[in-house]
Amino acid sequence: MKRSVLLLISLAALSIIIGAGSFFVYRWSRNDERYTVIRIAQCGPSLYKIPHYIAREKALYRKQNIKIKEITLKSDREALALLEKGQADIALVSPASLIMKRASNLKEGPEAVAFASLDRGATYHLVSMENKPLGDINSLKDKIIIAGPPDSEETVFIEQALRDKGLKPYEDMTLITNIPEDIKIGALKSGTGNYLLIDDKNLPEALSRGLFRVKSLKAGFPAFVCVAVKDFIKQNPEALQGFTNALYMAQIWAGYHTPGETAAALNKTREVEGSSLPGLVESCYRNESLAASPVLEKKDMEALIKMLDRSREIPMPVKASELISSDFASTALSTVKYVPEDKQERTGLKRLKFW
């Protein structure tokens, strides 16, 4: 008798557990249906993508009913190719890559446009073996500068900076553009060239290896933009708006927090980790690399198109207006009202909240 009662109680308890489990699985699956999955293609990590990392780590995408699936590739070219094939929805790429793709696209295909900006522009540094600040770019005449590949943004940028001062790249000075990234510092230290052009992320290593920063130059265009093809934009306006809103909220979040707080928020991300992280984030704040909004200015794109055209990196100039879709960023700017929870004034019941 006792065994039968015990068996009945066990079966009842098991039924309750199974029922509760089924209920929560059902609720979870139903809840999951509320989210739109967006596939993001990108090439490697960068601190200029801080808004994207914050939006992900602080669940700001989820607040906009969006789940992201990230696809990491070897180049911007591959990321843009995935967009065209419909195997990715958004690509985080340099605007130069988008311009070169459009300018060299001889056959008709899905047209990709930038709809949001992640940053205000990279800061490049000239480093040298000697601790002698470079006051005037004209001092680079007859010098040798180790730069990036010919079609890289850093090389296109330094070429334009030299032209703006009346200098002729490759004539008035030598630009070396074929040294692999991982041996550039060693090449300079071994006596190859007078200066090395690097970006923020490589500056700490350069300084730790005995080089000196002698000049810093700010780019006038973003390092990264968010790109989607027009067909996806037309078919998924709500998802794109939610994605842009989340980025804007992340940019607001960064504005409310100190470099130390931002570094702590990013400390667990797989892209930007290590002892150099706080210094790199501090550098982004100091150089005003973090954008206040996702709005992409037409003039910035026009300036970059001009640079690429003068550097002969594109066969023909393209129109900036054809590369930008500004509706989502403008809407986010006018509709998103956001204050991070930890920065809100705690009144009434909020004072009692501990979770």
C-alpha cells in the first residue's frame, strides 16, 4: 500500500516537473519568436566598433527585439560579397571598401549602401626611432615612410595629407607599402625608413618597443560604417531601424560613462581583451573617435571618394548620395530617448531595486 502511494506521489511530481518544463520551453520558444535574427559580416576586431560591442554586451540589440549572429571573415571584400549573395544581412566595413566595391562593380548586382556610422574617424600616428616631434608635415620631404598597402585607408589618408601641404607622394618622399603588418616595427627599428604610420591599436606596442610618437593625424571620415543591400533595407525596415536604434543607444551609453567604465564593460568581450584595453579605450575618448550618433555625413564620404580617386585606387569617382541611406540614423536621432539605467536618478521604488 505504502509502495503504491509512494509511486503515485512520484508520478505526480514527475508530471508536474515535466509540465512545468514544457511550459517554460514553450514560453521560451514563443519569446524567441519575437526576435529578428540579423547576420553581421565583418573582418576582425577594432575599437572603432565599440558601439557594436556595447550594444551586444549590454543587451541593447535585444531591447530592440533583435538577435545578432556574427560572421568573421578575412577581409571587407569577403563581407561585402556575403551581402551580395544574401548570406549576410549587414556588413561592418570601412567606407573605402564600400566605395571601391561600387566603383569597380562592372556588372549589375545588389547595391549596398551605408546606413549608419560607428565612429568619428581613426587617428593615425607617425612614429620614429628618435624622440623629435614633427611640427610640420613639410618636414617629411625627402624622408621614407613605412605605410600600409596601397589601397589601405591609412595610406590613402597620408597621401592626401601630403598633397594638402603641396607635397607629391612618391616624388617628394618615399612611401613603402609592401611590408607585412607584423614586421613593420621591426623594419623601422632595423633602419628601413625614417617614420612608420600606424593606427591607435598598434601604438602601445610601438611605444613599448622603444619607438616615439612624433605626429598624430585625425582622419576626416569614419573607420567603419554599417552596410546593407537595398533589397534587404526595403524588405526589413523595422529590423534595420531597431539595429540603428541599438547602436545609437550604445553611443549614448559611451557618452555617459568614463573610459574606465567602458573598458570594464568590454573586458569580457572576445574581440578586445588584455592589459592594453584600458589604454586603448582611453585613447578613443581622448582622440574623440567615438561618434555621438550613427549619422553618416555626406561630406565625409565625398572627401574619401576624392582621396581614393586622386590616389587612383578607383577607376572612376562615384556619387556619395548613392552610397548613403540616412533615414534610419535620422529617425534614431529624433526618436530614441535613452539614459543608461546605472545613470538614472534613483527615486521612489527604484531606490529599493537591487537586481
